[in-house]
Amino acid sequence: MIRRRDLALAWSTIRGRAGGFAGSFVAIAAGSAVLTACGILLQSGLVAGVPPQRYAGAAVVLGAEQSFWLDETSEVRYSERVTLPADKVAAVAAVPGVQAAVGDVSVRVSLPIPGGDTVPGHGWSAARLGSFAVDSGRAPDGPGEVALTAGLAERGHLTPGSVVQVVTGSIPSSYRVVGVASGPDAVYFTDRQAAELSGRPDRVDAIGVVADPAVSPAELADRITAAVPGVLAHTGVHRGDVEFPAMGDARGLVVETAASFGGTMVLIVVFVVASTLALSVRQRRRELALLRAIGAKPRQIHRMIGAETILVSAAGALTGAIPGVALAYLMREVFVLAGAMPPDFPLRVGVLPVLAALVLCMVSARVAGWLVARRVAGVSPVEALGDAAVEPKRLGWFRVTIGVLLIPLGMLLALSGMVAPGDSAADTAGSAVLLFVVALGCLGPLLMRGLVGLLGRVLNRQTTAGGFLAQANARGNAQRLSAATTPLAMGVTLAAVQVFAASTAIAGAQRQLDAGWRADHVLTARAGAGISPEVVEAVRGLPGATAVTPVAHTQVLVTFPSEDSAATKVFVAAGVAPDGLADTMDVGVVQGDTGNLRGESVALSRTGAQTVRARLGETVELRLGDGAVVHPRVVAIYANGLAFGDVLLPNDLVVAHTTARANTAVLIRSAPGAERDTVAAALREVLARYPTVEVGDRAAFRTPPGPDGSGGGVLNLLFQTVLLGYIAIAVVNTLVMATVARSREFAVLRLVGARRDQVRAMMNGEARIVVFAALLFGLLATIPPLIGISRGLTGSPVPSVSIAGLAAIVALTAALAWGTLAAATRVATRPPPADAPSVLGVTS
């Protein structure tokens, strides 16, 4: 129990020792900033919404379920838009209180004007939902007529009566502009024309409801969902979720990654704060021992340190909240620039993230303060004075036990894929790195003592004064040196796993692509418009093209039995045509035949098959990109899943269940003896009537993104950067604290004859030990996780190490340690040696 007088005493102690508590304050403030930023992102992902534009005039907007729920709290977003049956429009219109129900169909089109690469197309009835009206001309009422919004008309210099080319998918058609309307960029067709262009005349994207003024939107939403099954009702700001599906995708991605990263950050903050506080208490051993010697009781020592940590942690956590808000906005801008988040994604800044960061930081600091006070408070006064003279040689048994037990547990997780390989093996191995990081934090002093005993003389020559002093200090103060080394080693481990896991995946995909690439030409579409099936048919009969393979990328969900329940996994999938597939891409078939990819059939990568426990000839439960459930039979198992996706399906099945109903690319193999340039010229001639389709080579083909998409990769990279940045701050902070606190020691050395350059040489020797130990321990801790990740991703236990990445890690580690120690040593040796002991005697 902390009393008011304890806080008053703690405050006077802090004021008198501001320098000693500064390091703990900085560590807590930086941790609070990161936790606050994560909390703001998490809160925004849970509650954020964008006000609707096209649906602003609708009281209720109805859409289909866009997620598959793994359980009551965890969901996976479908990669394509899930649509509703068109006959539900009439059912909704019949609900009491509904004044009108309008089915909206969205079609992605391109216009040959600035900013017209990709714009939405709609039926004219949908304009009513946004209260948009024709400003000039009239609404379209024939199949060859369109109305444009004012922005498009102005940029394209179009007026009623103009003729404009509109590209739907890859097919261009000429339309007469009959009207110019208000509202955000869009092209309006007749309702019938929009339904035909969508390729789904029996489906609608959403249903907008105009309500009777006497009925509230919430009440009407309840009536509709009770009367019409299979629809989700959205009111208020959440109407924008149906209009902007990317908003829902971004929210889910932000919630998942922010929650995961926030949990990791809590763990790291606890260790960093505990390490900083432990260093601060060790620097006060003489003072605390003297208090015990003059009669202070253990509980009084605990209360004093507890009060100090409460005040420092509260001040640090509140101070870090403001930069935490700024960090959240900075992270949001990075997400937007990388395309992982819509530009209008709003942040919700409230008191809850700040309070959560405050509580976490204060609890972490309080627990850490209690742990580091136990040794001083628990020994007798005589022993306390003896312990103050030298560094304690033994670590607490609990800390050692936890550290030792975490190593085999981490090995078990990291290498579990050796026994049961599969896609989840890489994820499990990646999670094991946190166990090794915690083990490093627990066993750091023991590892440092062992390293100094084995290699200390090698790292520092004993024939020089600086080398001799560095070795002697390292041997006698291994725990102090470990306090600086451990966070640096943790940063090395986290950075190395992140960098080398990515290089392993990239190298594995590149090897598989090199081995399996057979095509000579690749067709792609500008602005992500897609390639219509009509284009595939146009080039299929081209002289000189012996094989044409359309490829449609998507993501699918496979549900499979796992222990006593069912599990669902997201996989990258590609829809391909089986005819001539082996002539354009060799996926490395090990069982079965990809030529049988027709109807409801599927080919799985070896890793994917092991993950879902599927064998050749069996059926699997699979959800396509728009949520449609199929039960295809496994007709082939192949090796090159990193390059071509873990799931191959018939092309027509995938295209029918994508939003754009189009292919991502078309691979073409030239006939034997045909000139490559001649075939390319013939292709360009055929494609002249398809303005959005381009001819390229292998460089134009993109390996499909992972289940998290590019946005997930960007979020992960940014979060890891923030994490490593925090660790870097902690390293600098710890090194400065440990070095500046040795001013008395430096002054005594100089008084007994050591020159300033010899003191600096001693610190350079210690820096060598710190850098070498951090790199050695940090890189050793990465070996088991990287073996498991490589085994899970590529089937080989040998990861691909990026030399450039390794060099960067070594350089940054050396720069942090050496640069910080050099700067701190200059500050600590600046006072005249005759003055330093008397001045520092009060504060050491």
C-alpha cells in the first residue's frame, strides 16, 4: 500500500536525482507513445466509418455478409464483393415503412480522359440514393446512352451530345453523353445496361432504402432484417461500409495487426522498463544498503521504490500520450501512401487508448520496481552493505528457470514443421521468436559472463591499458554490461527474423518461378481493369501462339478438420485453363494431373495439401472469393506454390466469382520456330482494339500476394519498424544511463594516472564486447525460427540470408552501441577529475 507520505518522499528523491530517473522516464514515455498509437489504430479499426456519398440519401443500406467468421470475435474478409439476389429488392420494398428500395449495381469502367482510368459505373436509379440530379441534359434511357458526373465531363471536355468511349473490362464501346449530373466521379447507364455490363443480371451489389419519414432508420433496419433473410442492414455512418468495401477490409486488417503488435509491444515494454529500472536501482545500491543498515525495513524499501516507480511511470505515460497521437497519424499516412488504407480512413482519438497505455505502463513499471527491489529489501543490513560493494553474482532462480524453460519450448515451436510441415509451420516458427527474445532478456547476464570468460581476451588485447581495463570491467560487471547488451540483442533477433524470413520467401518464390516459367509473352491490363475472357479468345487462335493460359488471381478459404474441430485457412489461388498449362507454367506436379482442372476440381500445393490434410482424389470444402461454397475434388498436388499460388482452380470458376469477372494476366507460349518479336507484333495488332491491354514479358507477371495482401505486408513492415525504433531508443537510453553513471569511476581512474584517451579506449573495448555479444546472441536466437520458417515455406531447412540485410543489421548495431557509448563517455569525462568524485558522491 503506497501512502501519501511515501509519494511525497519519492517526489523529493526524484527531484534530487532527476538524472538517475531520466532513463526510466524516457523508456516509459516512448513505450506509452507506441502503445497509445496502437490503441488509437485498434479503436479506429473497431468503430471507424466513412460517411456515405452515393448512398447518403438512403436511410438504410443493405448488403451481403462480406466476412467469414472463424468464431464470435474473429473474421476473415472475402477478397471479392459478395452480392445479393436481385429479387430481394422487391422483398425489401414490401416491408412496411419502406418508401422505395433501389438495387445498385457497380461496374468498373475506364474512360480515355484524365483521371478516368478506373471509375465506377451504375444504373441511373442509384443516383436517387445519393440525391444526385441531372444538371444539364437528361437521364439515360437507351442502351447507348450515359450520363457523366460533372468532374468527368469537365476533365474530358464533354457535354450532352458528345460521344465517349467507355471500356468495360477490356471491351470498348461508344456511348452518347446525354446528361451531366452532380456527385462524385461515376458513369451512369440505364439500369438494364448496368446489369448486363456487370455480367450478373440476377444480382445486385447493394440495396438502398428510402424510408417513410415516420419510421426511424434503426427501426426500419430491424423490420427489414426480420422480414428478409440473408441481408445485413447498415445505418448511419456504417452505410459507407457497403459503398466502400475497402474501408471494411482496412478496418479488419488494422484491428488484427494492431492487436497483435500491441500485445508484442506490451511484452517488449515490460522488459525494457524492467531493465531500465533494474539498472537505476543497481546504481543506487550504496544508498539502499545504507538505508537497510540504519534500520529501514524491507516493506519501507518496497514502498519507497514503488512510490518512485508510480510517479515516474505516470509522468512518463502521460507525456508519451501526445507523441503517441502524432505517431498514430503518421502511421496512418504511411498506410495510405502504401495503398494499405483508403485516403479517407478516419482515426478515432479518444481517452480509452491513452488510459490503456497509462495503465499498462504503470502496471509494468510497478511490477518491475517490485522485482528489482526484492534483492535489496530481502537481505540483512550487513549483507546489503556487502552486496553494494560488488555486483551480485547470481540471478534470481525464478528468472533463470523461466529463461531456461523458454529455450526448449521455442525450439519445439520453431521446429514443429519438421514433424508436420505445412503452411502453418512457418507461422508457428515465426511466433517462436518471441520466446527466444524473452529467454535472452532472462538469461542475458549469464550469457554475458560466459562470453567474457571465453572470448573477452580475444576481443580486447591485454597488452594495452584500455584493453586490460575493458576486460576487467566486463568480467567484474557483466550484469551491468548485459543491461546494455540484452535490448540490443533483442532488436537484432527481431530485425533478423523479419529481414531473413522475407528474403527466404522471395528467394523461394524466385527459384520456383525460374524453374516453372515457360511463357514468352504476358498480357496485363492498365489500372487493374482486368482482361476480359473475350481477349483470351481473340489471341487463342493467333498464328505463332501454341499455348494461351488465362490467369485470374483471388483468395480462397479452405475449411478442414483440425483435432476436435474445424479450422479455416486463407490461401492465394489462381484460376487457370488446363489446356496447354504445362507449356506456359510448370507448377512442379508431384501427384495427379493439372490437365484435369475442369468443373469442380482443385490442385493444391504440397504445403497447402499438408496444411489442410488433403490427399489426391479427396474433396475439400472451399469458399471462393465472393463466399460461394464449393466442394472440389483434388486432381493434382504440386511443388511450386510460392510462385504460382497454393491453390489452382478452373479459370471459368474463378472468373465467375470475382468482382471484375476478368483475368489478371494471360500467358502466351510461342510455337516452336516462331520469332518472338513477330509474335509480339501480331499480339499488339490484335490488341489494338483493346486499349487497356498491354503486351509484356516475364517481368510483367507478378507473383500473387500472400493471404494478407500487400496491405498486410506494409502494416507488418511498419509495425516492425516502430518496434525496432523503440528498441533502439531503449538501447541508447540504457547505454547513456550506464555510462554517465560511471563518472565517479572515470574520475578515479584519471586521478590514479589514466589519461582521458585511455578511458575512452577502455570504453571502446567494452563497446566491442557489447556489439559482438548482441550480434552473437541475437543471430543465434534467429536460427531455430528461420529454419522452421524456411522449412514451412520452401520445404528446405536452409533459409536464404540477405547479405545486404545482414550488413545493415551489423552496421546499425555497431553504430548504436559505439556511437552512444562514445558520446556518453565524452560527457562523463568532461568534468575535471578532482571535482567529479565530490560532486557525484551525492548522486551515485
